[in-house]
Amino acid sequence: MLKTRIITALVLLAVLLPALFLNYFPVFAAVLAVFFAAAVWESFRLFGNKRPLLVAAFWTAAFAYTFLHAGGHSAAKFWLALSLLVWLLRFAPTLKFGLPPLDGMGNVMLSLIYAVTLVGCFVAILTLYLHSPTYLLSAMALVWIADIGAYFAGKAFGKRKLAPSISPGKSWEGAIGGWIAVLVLSALSIVLADSVPLLADTFAVKLQASMGWFKALAVLTVIVIASVVGDLFESQLKRRAGMKDSSTLLPGHGGVLDRIDALVPALPVAALVSAWL
């Protein structure tokens, strides 16, 4: 399993890094569309849709035409704000109140609303990329740091379950550990930015330069919270659907949604804040 995970990770890096840093938008757009298609296909499978491939093809065509061809990223703020409102008003509460049955109209409506948040996430990726590939990676890294920090803090100190009915392995101590890791490493990058040019165009550094320490740390905290909510929500979807992974598209890693679940609500926060800076 470890060997499979490593090989898959290397293949992904071989695809994603050139797409990010070749500075050739059509290649980036093509890769973005493929990953969007995979995420939408997986999401409709989790919601029990009987024709997920057909539905994903429709959503992908609409996304690619609107945002990658017709310049729809000019309306990015609308999609980012809409996505965040959905998470705040509809999806976050489900962690407490639960999901509707798979065979009801409520589930159909929820599947469409979740697809809207996937649009918001990929619009955020596009927006952050248009700032710079380094800026995009630095924003995504915040979520990865939170996840890794939560894993190790949970292993070492985890006692109180964060959401036992949804994801029994997650703890409050782990979530807090991931949050502290993000704050510490972000603060370190800000302090070192003047002497390390590579850090100058990163999300945390730009955030602190524009908003000051207190507001910057508050925004980073919101991003960490959003990432936890996104992770738990996808776990809730998988538990209801009786699936261990969202798919087997990424051998050893599960599906695309398994890799981006925490990014779905977190990146729109980063992109919307960036638009205000």
C-alpha cells in the first residue's frame, strides 16, 4: 500500500507541477478541468446519482466554458461568496443534524448544492493561480499543514472525539494541534520572508502585510476551521453511502474528493480574502 501511495504521489507531482509552473494557461486549464470532472463525478456517486458520469460531463462542460474559455472568472467573487454561504448555512449544520435520506428529493437538492461548492473551490483555485502558482500552493499548503498537524497531534494527545458518529478517528486535540501548526509555520514564514525571497509571494506573508498580525491569524484560523468542516462533511457523505473512499481513481489515496475535501470550503475563504487585500 505504501509503495502504491508513493507511486501515485510521484505521478501526480509529475502532472501537477509542470501544469502549475510552465506558465502556459491551456495546460493548467486542461488539468483543472480533468480534476473538476473527477471531483463532480465522485460527489454525485456519493449522493447516489444513477448517472454520475453524464451529470459530471454536463457540469464540467459548463465549468470549462464559463471559467476557462469565456472569462467567467470575472464573476469569481460571486461564486466564492455563494460557496461560503452554502457551507455556513447548509453544510456545517448537517454535522450536527445529519443528512437527508439517499432516496429523497432533499438529497437530490443537496447534491446540486454541493456541486455548486465544488465550482466555488475550483474557481478559487483558478483565482489564486492567476495571482501566481506559488501563491496558490501556499494557500493549499495551509490546509495540508492543518491535516498533517492534526494527524500527529491526534496520535500523540487525542482523547476527546471531535465527531464520533462521523469520523471516530478525529479528536479535538488533533484539530487544535493542526491549527497551532498552521499558525506557527505561517508566523515563521512571515518572519523569514525578508530573507527568503521565495516566501515573499505567499498567502500568509501577503495577508500579514495587508491586514496585520491579529487579523491575519484570525483569517488563518477561519481557514483551518473551514478545512475541518470540509473534511468531516465528506466523511459524513461516505459514511451514509457506505463507501470507504470517494473512488479508486488515485490508487493508494482513494479518490480526488478524498484529497481535496478540506480544500473545498477552505480555498474560497483564501481566495475571497485575497480579492479584498
